[in-house]
Amino acid sequence: MFVRIDNTPRDYAWGSTTAIAELLGRAASGGPEAELWLGAHPASPSRILDPSQTGGARDLAEWIARDPHAALGLQAAAGGAGEPRLPYLMKVLAAEGPLSLQAHPSAEQAREGFARENAAGIPLDAPERNYKDAFHKPELLYALSDRFEALCGFREVTDALADVQRLVDAASSDASAALTAFRDRLAVQADAEQVLRNAVAWLLESATGIAELVAETVEAAARVIAQAGEASDEPPLRPFATVGTLAAGFPGDPGIVLSLLLHRVTLRRGEALYLPAGNIHAYLHGVGVELMASSDNVMRGGLTPKHIDVPELMRVLHFTPLPVPYLPAESHVGDVEIFRPDVPDFQLVHVGRRAGDADAGESGAGESGAAGVLRADEDAPEIQLAGPAIALCVAGSVRLQSPGGQVGLKRGETVYVTPDEASIAIVGDGSVFIATENI
């Protein structure tokens, strides 16, 4: 069965006022539109546009609760512990400014933390609540804009140390004491993981000397950028430009300095990141499709007015330096690319012409354009479903066909596909993203 769904974008302050509307061909609300949630998460379940299809249920969460066999399939509804649930959440994300520095717990950490806070009597809607549910939250981000900017994961200490040394060299002679001391913290002869753990703990937990360090870092980074002139957008200089961006939005925040320890990443349209449990990250600017395990567990460490719990963040963080966590697509014949992370909760399928191909279609260009379009030909790609699916059209129009029926999708439209369809063929001139399980 094909069930049309929709939702209202969430109005977080960091959201763009125009990008989601432009991408999906909708009227803008006039306020920030940060995330469009497509799924059954209780904080913002997708609306069902025709409740007569679902026995009167008006949103996905209500339908799953009422009739899990129809919504999720017999196996999903009958197996596992706890209430039947859709294991993933798909989002359209549009960041006009930086999100918080954050990380997400593992499945074991989420279960333990949720039980601990329940036992402590902390209400689920309390601002100080860390664990809103008992589930992990790995996530995938596919860039739709020409560039998607992010911080993610700890880089090698030697690389961070080189940038801090450049700041020390750029600082005025009477304003580098705190920077020099921070450089010395990174230069100790010890295991890289321990160096990073100690540096992050000091930045986020100590009150002594942090204000001076942040001020010196911001001043020196501005000098580096000024000296670079037109070359300031080159990759080696982006960490320093990021310092200025973060300082403008969050003056005095220790996350400004912490950003120097992280990978500064620019995704091009069609590229993807995968952020597993424990990976510290902050999206900075851009539009993308985000797919994650259905959870709202976020440990924040800075760059936000929301609740920050440094000890809990330190518990879930992984401090081992690793390469940028790019997630390449599996190559398939034709117009299909599949992104499969190392968790069973979700996979992302994109059907459409790859970014950079010619004839990109009505939404294929511009800052918030789609990733490409599907070629209209007789050999329509066929997608095997591993469970219930959500399909979002972001350019042109497509027709989803199955042995049991079909549905048309235009730019900006979304449909929930029940698992009894088993497979769907995609026909038309458009670009569509499909979320389903990874089993």
C-alpha cells in the first residue's frame, strides 16, 4: 500500500527561512525551517494525508500503534522486545547557521541512560533530560546543496597542533600566552586518544583561562584569514574561517577552540557522511537529506543555548583520531546508488542522475538544488525493500510501481510504502530518495 504523508518543518533557530521551501516547491512560512521530519518519531510524526487508508489514524505513530501488522509487516510487528516501531527517521535538513557540538550514544549507552534518568524521575520533556528514549542514533547525511559544511570527528593531533602553532605565530606578541599553553597541552608525548580526552575535558570543564584562550584564538584566526586574502576559502584555511563563524554566533564559547581538534569538511552535492555513535560533530551550513535511527538522544558540548551535560558527553565520545567518515555509495547499473551503513536500522537509496551530470532538471542547480534526475527509459530501476519504506521526490516527477499498485510523486511529495509491496520500480523524470531498513 502507498500512503501519502507530509509534515510541518521544525522551526529551530539555526534553520534557513527559504531552503526547504525552495527545494520542495512550497511556500515558505516566513520563519526558520530547520528540519522536515518524515517518519513516526513521537516528537513529530508525519501526517497521513488520507486517514481513510489507515483506519482513521492521522499520523504514522498512531497508525503503527493501532495496526502494526499493516504498517510494519508481520515480522516487524511480531518480533523483538518492546513496542513495534519504525526503526529510522528521514529528514530534510537546512542549516543556515551552526548546530550544536554533539554526539549520540550507542545502543547500550542509550538503554542504560534512559533507565537511569527514568529512575531519577526526570520528566521526558525536562530541558535537562539527555535520554528521551532507549535507542541509539547513528546518522547519515547526503548533501543536496552545492556545498554542505560540517565539523565531524577528531583529526590527528599533529594536524591540530600545526594549526594551533599557526595561530600562536599570528597572534600579537603580547596576546599569545593562553594559545601557547594550549599548544603545549597538545604537544605532550602521550597517546593521541588521551591527549584529546584531556584537552576536551579541560576546554569544557575548566573555568580557568578559557575566556583568554577563546579570545586569543579568535583574534589570531582573524589575522590568519586577513593575511590570506582571497585564498581564505582554501581547505587549509577553513579551520580558521570556522573559528570566526562560530565566534560570531557563540561569542566566548569553548567550542570555538574545540573545533580546531575536529575535521572541517566540505561535502559536494551527492557526497555523504556517516556518523556512528560517539562521533562528535556539528553541521555548519547547507541542505541535505538526513537518515538516522529513530531517536532523539543528543549529548551537547557547546555552540548552543540548550542543555549541556559535559560529563555525559565525555562518557559517550570516542576520542580516537579517524579519517573523515565519508560513506561512498555502492555502484549499481543505471541511476541507482545505495548508501549502507554498518547498522540494520536504515539504508538510503537515491534514484536519479548523479550530481554533476548534465540536464539536472528543475531543481538540479543552485544552493539547495536536488542531487539530479532520473532518466526516463524503459529499464526502470527496481528497488527491493527490506521493510517499510519512505520515498521523497525532490525534483521532477516519478511513478512508483509495484505488483499491487502504483503512485505518482511530484517534487516535494512523500509516500510511505508498506512492506507488503516488497519491491518498487521507479519510472519518470525525477529524483527520489528512499529510506528503508538495512537487513
